[in-house]
Amino acid sequence: MLLDIGITTDLSLVPNRVTELASAGFDGVFTAESNRDVFAPLVLAAEHSDLYCYTNIALAFPRSPMLLACTGWDLQNYSQGKMALGLGSQIKPHIEKRYSAIWQRPVTQMREAIESIKAIFECWSEGSELNYQGEFYKFSLMTPIFVPDSMPWKPPPVWLAALGPLMTKLAGEISDGVLIHPFSSRKFLDEVTIPALTDGANKAARENKPKLIANSIVCSYRSDEEYEKAIKGAKFNLAFYGSTPSYKVTLDVHGWGDMQPVLNRLTKEGRWDEISSVITDEVLHTLAVVGEPSEVASQLVERFGDVADRVGLSIPYDAPVDLLAEIVDHVKLSSSKQQKD
């Protein structure tokens, strides 16, 4: 099981950060579309480490598939084949109000975004004619001067972030990998995610299912001070996710659906300092991985070891590097033991 972690620091700090994370034993790093550019840190990560790099996620709808293809191609070449283009849809209010972009039928639009990116990659790598005609995207012009230089690596795989069953089924049909939202659980994986992925793969008659890249909120500590910081960060993160109507599907699986409108109302009223109190210890321990480094490692392997190709750690607080290194070491030990058993 490969272990990745997000990088969220200022660009000037990325070189030192990825060096630390590589020394801590991580296999890859990813960026998220939040308050910083999602691609620039990966350039620095590729320059200063051998870590696998991917976006987790880059928003598809505010960008042209052609621009995404260009950036993905350049990063794949620069990282020497160690890059994945992870795409996601976000939710309607953000796409329309924060990005002033179009949100109509997101599953159909995402299908066309991925299909057209792959058509562009095929044009560049195989020399085929570019002729993609969809409802949302149409591409039919590629003069030689705009074809990027060839590279010794295949185009980057396109991974799709999915939570609901329809987007997850689409990931099973056409993506090279599925990015599992951190607001999830093993029960949700077994009852919603994996069946939808399987349905999509069967519909497309795929021989190989997409890779499964799990993401988990981690709440780890070694002292009372670290405990307070970790619990506070994890509960706020869970409350923020839980306030989103689209993420109610996770709560519903556990019978906690009534929690979502409460959280949503608190956020709309600006009562951000109160939302964490809604997250019970049961919710925390079910949706996040909680404990000392050895306990967190055992839970990660138990929860994802038999289904995930990679696991990304989402740590919503400032965790010391030596604590992260302990988690990685224990994950490797637990994974090795699981394989032997």
C-alpha cells in the first residue's frame, strides 16, 4: 500500500517540505484545489524529489480540457513519468459563484471532459486526428505547431474524484483511477463505492478496473497537546464536509443523515465556531482514523489495505514531521505483516 500526503505550503517552502516528506518515507504528494494554485507546487515537488505527484483534485469545469491536457503533459514529462491528473467536479455553488463557470449535468460534463482529454493525448502521442464532438466540448483543430514535443513516457493517467454513486460509476467506466473522498468510511466503500465502480467497469467491459486511491482524515497524537490540536482539526474538517448536501450520502449510510441540515444551517448562519460540537466521537472514529501513530497505521491498513492501491493522508492540522514518519514506518510494518498473514 503506497502512502501519500498533501502539500499545502507556500511555494517558497515546497522544496524543503517535499524533501522532508520523502525522508519521512512517503511515496507521493498531492495538491488540492483550495486557496492556492493546484499545479505549481507539483513542478517544485518533481524538481526536488522523486515522489509521485498528482492533483487531488484539480477542478475540471472551470478549465478547458485542452488546458488540462497541456499542463498534464508538461508535468508528466518534467516528472519523468511520475504524475497523475486527478480531476473533480466540486459542487454547484462553488462552480457557479466562486469560479463563474457552468454547472449543468455534472456527470455528463465530466464524462466529456475526460474523454476529450484522452482524445487530445491520443492525438499528441499517436498522431491520430483530433475530432471529439460532445455536448459540452468540441475539439477538431490541432495544427502541428501546437502539438507538444514527444516524450518517452505515456500521457499521465486521468483519475476522477467521486463520492456519489453516479460519479463513481462513471469513474469505473472511463477513469484510470478513482480518488475516494476523505469524507468516507469502510462501510461506505463496501456498500456504495466498490459496487458502483464495479457496475461502471462491467458496463464498459473493462478488463482492468481503475486504481483505487483512498483518502483518509488522520487524527494522530503522542501527547495531550498534540491530542487537543488533532481532535480539534479533525472534527472541524468533518463538520465542514458534513455541512455539504452532496456529502450527505456518507452520513446516510450510517444513519446520521439528520446531522447534515444542522451543520448546513450553522455554516449559513456563520456559526463556524459551533459546528465541531455536532461531530460525535462515534462519527470521528468512523470517518477519520484516530490514535497514536501505531494505532493510526493499523487502522489505515485494516481499512484500506485490501482494496486501495494508494492512500492519501488528509491531516487538517499542523502535524510534526517526526509524527508523520512514525505513521509511515508503522504502516509499512503493518502492511508487511498483513501480506504475510
